[in-house]
Amino acid sequence: MTDADTPGRWLVEQAVRRLVAEWSSRDEQRRPRGAWVVLWGSIARDEDLEGATVTVPLLAAWFLTDAGFVRRDVWSYLRHRALRCSSVFSPLATEVGVLEVALYRGGTQVYAASHLGPRDACGVRLERGPDGRLMEQRVWVS
């Protein structure tokens, strides 16, 4: 993904734009005060990113607020994820969303998920259509 013209990089950029636009377009009552934006390594299936522990490498993490993006250490996000999945904390207690992106192996599709609350989340599969437009297939909704 170092080449700006690769299909995978284009898909990742489009997925991040889509997720950030969804987060920023919400009214203040429905928008978390901030959101982690994370880029995972390649996945074979959507379920590779589920659960408290993930075997896919985390490539990059940013924190998004109304002021913009700030690059963060991946360990900061992994700590947040561990606390969020901990039985000590309720998912309702967090005011921080998670926007995650991962290329599927092969690099022609990307998984994008938005977790903006315990009952406000969805995952989609995105790919570039024959006409060059972004095509979306909903994978799951919560």
C-alpha cells in the first residue's frame, strides 16, 4: 500500500472518507465526542476483526475529533479496545467511536466498519465497480 495508485490504497482512502463523513454528519446527541480510526492488515473474512483479541496486525491508528485527525501509537488503540471489551467496563460507558478499515486478501475489496454506539454500528464491503464508482454491500448492522 505504499503506491498511491494501487486499487487497495484507493479503496482504503474511500472507506476512511465514507466513515469519517458518516461520523461528522451526525447531530451532537448521536455523535461520539471522538473516534478511533484504525487500519488493520489484510483479512480473509469479516470475522477476523471480531472479539477482544485479534490476530490481524494493526498497521496504523488515528484519533478523530472535531479538530481533525491526530496520529496515535497503535498500542493506545489496542489498550482502548482491551478496556472496551473488558467485563469491568460497559460498552455503554465509552463516548468514543471506532471506525475500522481492512483490505481483504487480494486487495480488490475493503472492509469498513463503524462502531458509534452499542446499538449503532455497521460493517460494509466496498469495491470499485466497472464504472470506477465505489460499490457497497452491507455485511452486518447492529
